[in-house]
Amino acid sequence: MPTRRPHPLRTSLHNEVHARPYERMQAPLTISHLAFVCGLEQQAADRAHLEALLRDHHLPLPAPGASHLGIDLPGCRLRWERHTEFVSYTVWRSLRPDEGVDAAPAYRSLPADWLAAVPGELLVATNVQVLLPGDEPLRQTAERWLDAESLVGSDIADGDLQIFSDFRLHPDGYGRWLVGLHNPAATPRRLGRYLQRLLEIDTYRMMALLGLPAAREVARRLDELERQLAGLADAGHGGSGSEEAALLDALTRLAREVEGAYARHHGRFSASSAYFDLVEQRIDELREVRVEGLQTIREFIDRRLKPAVTTTLWASRRLGALSERVSRASGLLRTRVETLQQEHTRELLSTMNARQHLQLRLQAAVEGLSVAAITYYGVGLVGYLAKGAHALHLPVPVEAVMALAVPAIAVGAWLSMRRLRRRIEG
């Protein structure tokens, strides 16, 4: 095959399918997962904070441009991932035989002062305990460690794992998951894959809910804006030109406010929808089987999370619909204003035409008077010349010369004025 110049993105796109690989995890273990909302302006600070931890332990730094890192620290393993809107830290350690569900959470393996100074705003904090089969049934352990009234659980991974959660924040500020390994032969890669899906469900669930407060705020404001639009639409029938212009100005201000709200919140609403799609996808990948007497993760999410996401979608659609309605109302009113302006212009032109006709008539009258005046003065001059010639004893009939000069001077004056008017009009 001849060598060809490769596309500059070929290698990065080819390796994209291997981005953020699953970690190998061996039960029993404890996991702590934290996600911080961290915008683009804070990502550099977050990376510097991570590098400071690695330097303190004389560990290699992540490659430039890297978006994830898995590395062993004293007593634990840390996984760092940078996403578009948030940064996540997942830390885990193995449990000793004498440790159970009440073992110290994994995040305590990290320096407390370093963890407290992580840039961004903490949104997700979850502890996961992964246990092997023991003397106590896992469900009984779950009812003791979690809130029994809110307990949710299911069998996943074709029965290899059993999971429980209550989706509540506990006194330490962390949520909790309990995972039991029914099949000790499950590979570390398989266990790591399903645990990562559980953590992603928790993270994406919270990210999807970020749009809910904005949706509620927009919904309250939309009620007022819709009433304003209805009032302007009712007031816009049969008004005068000045009233129509005032209504158009009010509609323009209303459109500016609606478009501003759309620009501020549309990205957040779209992101909420995208995160919810990821939550549903991760739940599908769990392949849940019901545990008797408990809701599955799917049922809990459909009942508790889906209405909130539906609210954000409804607010987004309502905001877009209001924008279209304001645009249509503004277009109709603008057309009416332009029609009134055209009618006023037509009336003005008609008045100007009438005035022009009057002016032409006056001009014609003035031209007649001008011809008469020029003829009068011209004949007078001819008369003076004839009288002068007569005084010199020349045979000049004064009266006859003046009489003949009248039509000649009048015709000449009229032709001259006509030629001058044509030049001006041209």
C-alpha cells in the first residue's frame, strides 16, 4: 500500500475508543468518589493541584493534555478524570479481613488538607463498600448501613453482583452504595466496569439535576412574560400609528428579555437532557433483575429523576415557544406599522402632487405675467429708439415700429422662458 499523508486527527480519533479505560478492582474494597463542578477557567488550577499531590509523593505527572490518570498512592489508588463541566476523583483501597461495611471510607487515605483545597464546587460525594459473601445476608447489612425506608436494590451483571443504595446524604455528607459480590470468580476488570457505571449513574444524575433550579426560575418568569405578551396582543388591534409604534417598542423589549433568558439557560437545559440520557444508558448496561420487595434503580430513577428532567425539557420548550410567539407577534405588528407608514407616505405624496400642480399653475401664471412685463419694457425701449431716430429727422414711424415690436418681443420672451424651463427640468 503506498504511503499517504495521514489526517492530523487520525491517531487521536482512533484512540478515542480507548479513552478512560475501566480500572481493575478486587473485592473486598472501599471506594470514595467525588465530583467537583469546575469550569474551563478552573481546570488549570485543578491540574496544578493534582500535580502538587503527585510531586509530594515523587510520582510521575500526567501527560500534557491528558484528561484522565490512574496512579497508586500510599495505601490507596487514585483515579482522576477531567470532563467538560466537572472533574472527578475516585479513590479506593482494599479492605482487611477484619473490616466490614463500617470500615473507614477510602477518601481518608488522601491528605485531608489537600482534599479540602481541591478547586471547584463539590457536587457528588459517594462512598461504596464492596463486600464478599459473609455470615450476614447482604440485604440485612444494607438495611443496617442504609436507610431501610428508602432502600433501592437489584441484582446486576447476570447475577454476579447485588447492589443497594438509599440515594440519601448521610451525616458525613456522602451518599452510599453497598455492593455484594455473589460470584467470586468475577474478573477484576468486570467488577471495575460495573462499579464505574454505578459511580457514573450517581454523577450524571446530579449533573442532570443542575438544570432544575433554573427551570423553576424560568417557569415563574415565563408566566409573567406570557401575560405581558397576551396583553400586548390584545392592545394591538385597531390602534393608531403612534400606539402601534409604542406596542412594537414594548414587544421588542419583551423579545430581548425572552432571548436573553433563552441564551442563559438553553445550554444548561440541553446538558441536563444529555446527562439524563447517559444515566439511562448506564442503567440499561447494568441489566437489572428485581430483588423481592425493593424498587430497582430504573424504577427509582424513572419516578424521582425523570420528572425533574422533564421539567427542564418543558421549560426549554416553553421558552422556545414563547420566543417564537413573540417573534410572530413582532413581525405582524411590524407589518402593520409598515402598512400604516406606507399609507401615510401615500397621503403625503398625494398632498405633494396637489401642491406641485398648484405650483405649476402659479408658475404658468407668473410666466404669463413675466412675458407681459418683458414685452412692456421691451416695447418701451424700442419706442425710445424710434423716437430718437425720428428726432434725428429719420423717416421712422414711431407708432408702427412699437406696434410691430409687441408680438416679436412677446414671442421671443415666451420662447426664451420655455427653453429655460426645459433646461431646468432636464
